[in-house]
Amino acid sequence: MPMTIAQRIDQIRSQLNGRARLVAVTKTKPIPMLREAYEAGCKSFGENKVQEMIEKHPLLPADIDWHLIGHLQTNKVKYIAPFVSLIHSVDSLKLLQEINKQAARNNRTIDCLLQIHIAEEETKFGLSPDEAEALLNVPELDNLSNIRIIGLMGLATFTDNETQIRREFQGLKQLYDKLSTIQRTNVAFRELSMGMSGDYGIAVEEGSTLVRVGSAIFGERN
Ligand SMILES: *Cc1c(COP(=O)(O)O)cnc(C)c1O
């Protein structure tokens, strides 16, 4: 008998053992599967596309935390601003300004993570460590009172080489620790989003507080 979604969630939770929280990555998966995860006690869902998130959101219970984990275009921020819980993929001041504007329109403060490029692949989005540090120090941030930057997110290289993955996560944790010392009113680091189905074990060993796991819960995507 293959394991159920609930059993997989339980298994991952016991492996995390309180060290990191689980964001169930539900992209491409149908509503009944999301309901099953919800019934199993999982209340944090990650989607990588705005369109898919706004389609699923009204069909599911209101106490779900919706995490945007994929690249976000400024012209789409308005669609998720009323409800999104955490945006993992911020990579520019321009995007932060738009999130701030739309958050204010909704009388909200939206939590954000800066996405850092740690992988070897060229194609992945994200800021370099220096760019992230510079962004956290721009004076303009003081005007953005409806956002809060609460940490960093990164994706390791897609490889079987555990040493490389660990090294990349260690680098991200070091950057996290360094940038944690920055004192601004809307910067308060408390989340390090790293680890997916293939590498969340390494990620929690290296200090992740949030793992984003999809296929290990819901099965492979087509
Ligand atoms: C799809 C995705 C994940 C989850 O990937 P799995 O390997 O299925 O666990 C995590 N993070 C991001 C940014 C993703 O796009």
C-alpha cells in the first residue's frame, strides 16, 4: 500500500522534529489533495504561480496560510495582497515598493523573504549576497511601513552531490546570520526558508526554519 498524504505529512513532521515548520507545496495539485493535507493538520500551502493561488484560495478553508514561493511580477501583486501570508521570492526594491503599496490598500502588513541565488544554475532567480545586503540598507525601506522583511529563501543546486547542497545551505545560513544584525524598523529576521523534497533533511541540519516540500507529500508533478 502506498502511503497516504496524511502519512507522508506525519513522517516529514517527525523527521523535522520541531526544528523547522512545513510548507506543503501544492502547485499543480488538485483541490481534493489540498483538502487531504489540510485534514492532516497542514495549514501552510506554497504555490509558485499567482493565478493558481488565487483560483485555489476561495475553495479552501480561510485559516490556511498561503505562501508565494515562485517569481512574482509587480503587476500581479494586487491579486494576492488581500490574503497572502508570506512572499518567499522578493528580489528587488521595485517589487517591495509594490507589495507595500498593495498591502497598504488592504490595511495589511505583508511579510517577505529575500530570495538569494545560492545554486550553481544560471536560471534560478534571486539576489546575490551583496545585492541583498545593499537592499536591506537602502534608505527608501523606511518609507515601506506595510512590509516586513523577515528573512531569506534559497534553492540549492539540483544535484545528488550532498556536499555541494550542504555547502550552499551553509553559505545561506551564514548570510542570514550576518544580515540578522541589520537594525531597521521593518527588518526582523526570523525565517530561513530552505529545503525541498530532495534536501530538506540537510536543510534543517543547516538551520532552516521553513521547508518547502511538494513531491514528497503529493507525488511527482507531471
Ligand atoms: C516546486 C518548489 C518546491 C517544492 O519542490 P519539491 O521538490 O516538489 O519538494 C520548493 N520550492 C520552490 C521555490 C518550488 O518552486
